Amino acid sequence: MHTTQITVRNVSPILKRRIDKLAKLKSMSINDFVLDVLQDKVGGMTSKDTLSWHQYSGLIDNEGINQEVLDDFETVDKTMWDKT
């Protein structure tokens, strides 16, 4: 199975503590816990059920896209990456 790595930014300290606590209670790694929650909320998809951008492109009109949010992903947070 091919997998892809993603990064989630701007997680609040409260949410991080909640994730840590619940993962520990279930004796799971944070990664496995988050994957489990995502699969539960989004739906566990098999390869034949995988959503394709090509299938759904055009369903959101331009008014439904917040360009400021998209632009934020292009901005590098220098404080996060500076090691000085």
C-alpha cells in the first residue's frame, strides 16, 4: 500500500494535550491514534474508494475558495525553521 506523509500545523496546546492523553489511554502512538480518528471521521477508504481530485474538481466555485487561507500555506514560518 502506498502511503503519503502529511503535516498538520497550528495545533493548539489544548488539542495536543487531548490527543496525547487519548492516545496514551488507548495505548497507541500519536500517529496511529490520529490516523484512527481520521479514518473514523472521514471514512476508511479502500484503494477502489479513494477520492480522486479529478472526480470532484469543479464542484467548488471560486466563491467557495478562500485565497487568503491558500496563500498562508505558501508562507514559510521562519521562526519555525531558523535554528539560530
